[in-house]
Amino acid sequence: MTRIDAHHHVWQLARRPQLWLDRAELAPIRRDFTLDGLARETRATGIDRTVLVQVLPDPAETAEFLALAAGSDLVAGVVGWADLTSDELPDRLAELRAGPGGDLLVGIRHLVQAEPNPCWLARAEVRRGLRAVAEAGLAYDLLTLPHQLPTAIDTVRSRPELTFVLDHLSKPAIAFGELRPWTKLVRELAAEPNVHCKLSGLVTEAEWDHWTVADLRPYAEVVLDAFGPSRVMFGSDWPVCLLAASYAEVVSTAGELMAGLAEEERAEVFGGTAVRVYGLADIR
């Protein structure tokens, strides 16, 4: 089966400034990252196709990503951004779909983790926007922190018609070895059949310079058990992952974390789940 990296980013600083990179600790990734650079990594690690994910809450970035994907043999789908609170969201989604590469739009994401209100997802206009995402036949990527999971659970239950994808396991505090209350909340979220999860972002939630596979394993085991391999997909979170590990290390670590799975289950995590969830129809 085709091996898929279901979560990565690109950016060019001169074209679109990334103010979030101004923090001192992010200096190692404060440079341009392009699809050509990613392609060198994927070829070396046996990854065939990818899903490009939004970075900024900027519709122009999403349109740019779609056009970029349209000219790429690597990118199979794009998770973009659109204003969930806008009355014009259905029209904005239609415009994205009508533009270059619009057929590659597979999902929408908002940086919920940056919202100061832990109940942002419960806002009436957000719930209305999520309904519009479902009606457009798109998935919704949940980018949350653990304290936002209770509202995420309620939101998922309120929109059973929408397919949700939890990014980065909701960023548990791996560096501190904290499993509670994250474990209970993730299991509660996984009990909802319309939610899937990305096995991504683990190395950057651990100690960047001292992490081990053993540090990550308890969190991966919770997710694989709660969701099952057919609802989990691999994502590198490149280039953010480079703060703690190379692309090759992230891919090989995912393989180690799945060592106890059957071959067909590993194939689900490394491709099958992403194909189904994001409707990557051209993937075999």
C-alpha cells in the first residue's frame, strides 16, 4: 500500500511571514521549508504521498497551498483554513474548491490551541461553521490542548455528521510524563465513531534533546488501543519535528511504536486510514 505522511507544513518567510517563529527556541526552523526539501526526505524513507496542512489563519495561504499541491506529485490533499465563524463560510469553501487545486481540499483546521477561551469550540457560530464543513464533504482537524478536550468531546457529539481528526494526540505533556487526565479524555473522545487521530507531534511534546521511544510509547499505546489502527494515521509534523528529531527518525520511531501491530494494521496507520478519512481517491 502507498505510504502516506498525513501531516506536514511548508513556508517561505519572504512570501508569508511566520511571526510565531520569533520565539528563541524556534530559531532552528526559522527558515524556508519547501516541497522540494520534503521530497528528499520522503524518498529516503519510503513515504509516497503526503497531506499538506495549514499553518496560518489565512485564506490566501490555503489557496496558495492548493495551487502548490496541484503542481505536485507528492501532495495528495490539503487541510486548509477558513473562518468558521463567518456567515459566508459556505461561499468561501466553494471559492476554494473552484480555484486551482480546489479538488485537493480535503479538510479544514483552526488553531484552537491558541484560543484563550477553552470553550471556543462551543460557540454557536463555530458549531454552525462546523456544520458547513460537513455539508461541503470535508473533514475537520482538531488542534487542541488537553484542557480543551472536554469541549472538543461535546463538539464532536454535537456534529455526528462531521468527520474529525485529532492532531498530535491533543499535545499531552510527554516531557513531564503526564498521562492523566489526558488518557481518560482521549478515550472518551475515541468512543465517538466520527473521530480519528494522527500519530504525530510526539517528539516535540517530549524533551527535545533527550527523548526516547520509551518516553513516547505510553501515549502511542493509549491512542492505538482507544481508536484502533483503522482510525489512526501517521503524520510527521515536518518541519516542526526537526526541533527534536530528523524526518527519518520520526518515521522510524513511528514504526517502532507500531512494532506490536499486525502488518495490515501498520498499513492502516501508514496509509489506509488517511485514504479513507480524507477521501484520497487517487491513492491505491
